[in-house]
Amino acid sequence: MLRSTTRFWPLLAAAILLPLHLKLDRSDPSAGATLDAAPAAVRLWFSQAVELPVTKVTVTNAAKEAVPVRALERATDGAVVAPLPTLGAGRYTVSWRTMAKDGHVVKGDFAFTVK
């Protein structure tokens, strides 16, 4: 009996705590998207409110050159918005790093292509 309960508690804790962790829910453009027109901004929606002052979004082109991203904004729908200059055709990588109010730091990246 002891053996089965020692397996149960870690699984229960993971089931309770997993939804509490900050994660990227979706983005616009979405990961892997191929766009006919360049986006004016990258929009990121997270599972929790993020600390905008410590959030960083970088965009690089296929040559790994940084694309200038203007100051991040928070949209009324909660998205983090990274305004972009006019992008040419090519593949772009978005890298992001942010933190929830509980101090949990998360980061990730994805790519999209402009025709």
C-alpha cells in the first residue's frame, strides 16, 4: 500500500501545479506560419499576466541579424505586442523571455516566414 501512495502524491502535486506555470498560449504570427504580407507587430498571449518591464522580445532575420523591435506594449486583450519595422521577404525568428508575478521565468522561440 505504501508503494502506491508514494507514487500518487507526486502525480497529484504535478496535476495541481502544472496549470499554474506560465506558458505561451499563442502568437500572431503563429509558429511556422507563412505570411503573404509582413506583420506590423508580433503579438504574444501567455497563460498568466507577465511582468512587462522584464519581458524581452527579439526578432532576427535568416542571417541572424537583429530586427529593431520598438518598446513592448500590452494590448487591451492582454497580449504583449512587439511593434516591428516593415519586414522584407524571408524567414524570421522570434525569441522571447518573460516572468510571471511569482518570479517564474520562461523563454522560448519560434519562426515564421514572409513571402
